[in-house]
Amino acid sequence: MASYRELFRLHSDTIRKRAREQEISGRGSMSKVEQIAALADEDLSGHVEILDQKKSALVDVAEDLGMDTGGTKDDLQIRIADARVGQIDGHTYPDSEKDGSTRKPASDLESSFESTEQRREAIMKAADRMVATAWEKRTSYLLLESLLPRDEKEPLSIQPGYMQHHPDKIPVVEALVPQLNPKGEEILPLDDRVVATGQEAARLGLTDGESQVVVHSNSEDELSVRPSRRQRDRGSTVILEVMVPHVAFRVHKAEQNPLRLWKTAG
């Protein structure tokens, strides 16, 4: 197996060969992206439809996310995949302050929350603050839950999305704010209704375990929330995205959480 970052760089013939060697079921009718999703170490489920588009459509997605739109189709696919799953991929963790190696969260660490409901309430409140901060600062922000004993009193933290984080701090939800709309113009000015709608998207995303977008209807000047996987209508612009990780980590003492914070495969 390999990372999607490596697989997207390979020729379609090489991908088909690997799928055959791995005896991937249904590979004969799969597209290159579908085969990559089946072969990759990371969980790309839920992102295939977005990644399996023409380059022009990928440019639109990258613009909506405030990303660089230059480079090849592979470059765009990797950037978009990084934005959606890279923060929770074990291969992208920075060196641990604990043991100096790149690794996934230590399995013996526990959540600092004593109950499910306490954790739920704290995460919802922190997500509200994260969305408000992201919109005010016009940059992406990430909500982390620390499993480190030193953070027992304040296990939740908010930081800019571009900053690396300790392996024992688990991404809970992220707010992505594009800098420009598809026409290269500035996104909506600071507006309380954007924050309120973004907070609604965060609560819905955390409850359903599915990333959400806040869409602005250019003609009617209306805001709405919809799942990220749904394509946006013409004449509308994504002005904020709330991303919920799709990789499940055990969080001891609070693992039976009614919030579907991490959506497991299948």
C-alpha cells in the first residue's frame, strides 16, 4: 500500500497494475481515482466524487478553499486531498515532543473529559468560537482535543490550520475560509450572519459526522448550509467550509460519544 500523494503521481497503467496485484474487487469498472482510494493508506471515502473531476472543476474547488490553483491535475488533487484528510493522516504529523518520532496518537492516553455530555458541550462551545475566529481572521482554524496529561485542565485548543500540532492532539473539526471567490473578488465582508450560519454548519457537521459548507447565493444574497459532497448551484459561492475528520481514534473514557465526531469506514 502507499499514500495517495504517491499514487496520484503514478500513470493510470501503473495504478491498474497495482489494483490487479492487490486483487481490488470491481477494479475493472473503477476510475483512476476510485482505484487510488482503494489502494491508499489513508481513508479517501467521501472525497472520491470531488477528486474525480476534470481539472477545470478541481480549480474551482481549490479556489473555494483559498488554495493555489496552479500546477497539474495531480497537484490539485493532492492539495485538495491534503485539505480534507491531511491533518488527520499519520504520515503528516510533526515530530512528537514526547518521543521525537512521527507517529499516531499514543494508545494509552485518555480523554480528560469525565463524561460524554461534558465533552459534547465543551466541543460544541469551542467549535462556535473557532468559526467566529476563522471568519474574523479570514483564515482557516482547527479545533484540537489534547490527550496529553499536561493539558488535562484545558484539553481543547484552537489554532490556525497551517500550524502543525502534536501527535497526541486530535483534530476534531476545522473551519476553512477561502480568501477569494471564484471571480477573484474578496469574499463577503465581516457579517454576523455568516458566523451564525457557520456555527450552525459546525453543529450539524459534528452531530452527523459529515463536513458542511456555507453557501452564498449571489443573486438572492442568502446563506445556506449543505453537505460538502453536494455540488453547489451555479450563481452561488462557498464562503466557509466546516470539515469533520473521517478517521476514527479511540478516546478512552469518552469513546461512547453521541456526537459522531469521527465517521468510521463502512
